[in-house]
Amino acid sequence: MHTWQLQDAKSRFSEVVDLTASEGPQMVTRHGREMAVVLWVTEYRRLSGASSLVGVLLNAPRGEPLLVERSQEGVRDIAL
């Protein structure tokens, strides 16, 4: 990842965007501290989670399997 000082990133913003497209994310620093990252829009959308239910489910964290135990009680009669 290329690192840009803020003043350089501002004056050469078109180059920052072009490099984002060809090389990936670009880091921007201010006074030597990492402050921002310029991302390609598709990467941003992937990382921020899609706005559709399908996207949310596809990007959901994967963890331990969900273990659910059913009650061993019999079925209740319900008057309708």
C-alpha cells in the first residue's frame, strides 16, 4: 500500500485515485499519523457490507456452529 502525506494526496488526487484502481488502497497520513485510506468503491461496498439482505447474509461473520436443542415435551393440544 502506497502512503501519501495529506498535502501530496490533495495536490495529486487524480493520481491517488488512479493508483487505487491499479494497485489497491492508498494510505493518507497527517503529521506522520495514518489518518485515512482511499479505497476503490467496490472494495468499500464489500467491506462495509452490502445493502441487501443477501449481501448481509453472505458477509455475516462465521463462528461456532449454532447448537439448538428442541424441547423433549410432547405437542400441546390447541383449541381452535
